[in-house]
Amino acid sequence: MPQLDFFWWGISFLSCWFFFIFLYIYLINIKLLLLINEFSLTSNAFSKVFSFSWLW
């Protein structure tokens, strides 16, 4: 059944792309949090809330 094989191949391809996009966005957020922490120590609580909101 070639249609079923194409369906599963499309799902695996899309899931792989979504995983890489999520990983890329997550790494960008970590870099932004590190930059914010370097700017001032008072933003530590803000970065914790920011990272917690991104986890959910």
C-alpha cells in the first residue's frame, strides 16, 4: 500500500522538522535568558518566570 507508506513518511518528516524548530527556538530562548542575566542581577527573578513560562 504505497499511500500508507507515504503517509507515515510524511508524518515522520514533519515530526522531525517540528523537533528541530522547537530545539532551535529553545536554544534561542536560553541565549536570551543568559544575556538578560548578564545585563543586571535584578532580572534574575524575571528570567526565572520567563523560563518557567517557556517550559509550559
